[in-house]
Amino acid sequence: MGAWGTGIFDNDTTCDVRDDFIKYLEEGISAEEATQIILEEYIDESNLEEDLEEISLIFIGLAAIQLEKNCLQEQVRINAIELIKLGADLGLWEEAEQIEFEERITVLTEFKQKLLNYEANVN
């Protein structure tokens, strides 16, 4: 994974997920079907223990674009929250400067709060 910043879409994986999701929607595929296709393409061959960081980025990217497009699916939201709580993608940031590591934590904390607030707004 290449990263150029600490933001949600500042890495290859989340950008690819976002771009694919948008492409599928533009092709007339429903958000639910687009999600299923993305999860099959990106996660089906993954090993949970070995690929947890990458899986985390996939769910975070998917949740972010769904939130942006106002079609956030509950299971995607729950998975993204749980993966953020686990700090699943922070291993990718261990070699970064301390300030970047802390910025990533802040970005994820703020995004997790948006996801939690989304639940509160829906109910």
C-alpha cells in the first residue's frame, strides 16, 4: 500500500475502493450490489490474520464513500467501527514519524465518531 498522507483517502487501497464503488454506481449498479462486488474482489482471498491492516482499509474506505454518497450500509459501518477500535491499520503507520502516527489516530477517531453519529441520526 502506498500512502501520501494520513487522511482516509490518502492511500492506494481506500482510493481504489472509492473509485470502484463510484464506478459501479455510475454503471447503474445498486450500492448493495457494488458493496458485494467490492468485498468479493478485495476480501474473499484475504487471510484475516495476515491481511487485517488491508481489510481495515477496505472497510474504512467503503464506509467513507458510502457515507459521502448517503448510502452507508449498517454492516459496513459496524465493521469499520470495530476495525478502527482495534487499531487494525495502525501497524502500517508504525514506521512513520510520531506526528504522522498521531495524526492518523486523530483522523480515525474523528471518522469513527462520524460513523457512530450516523447511527444516532438513523435511529
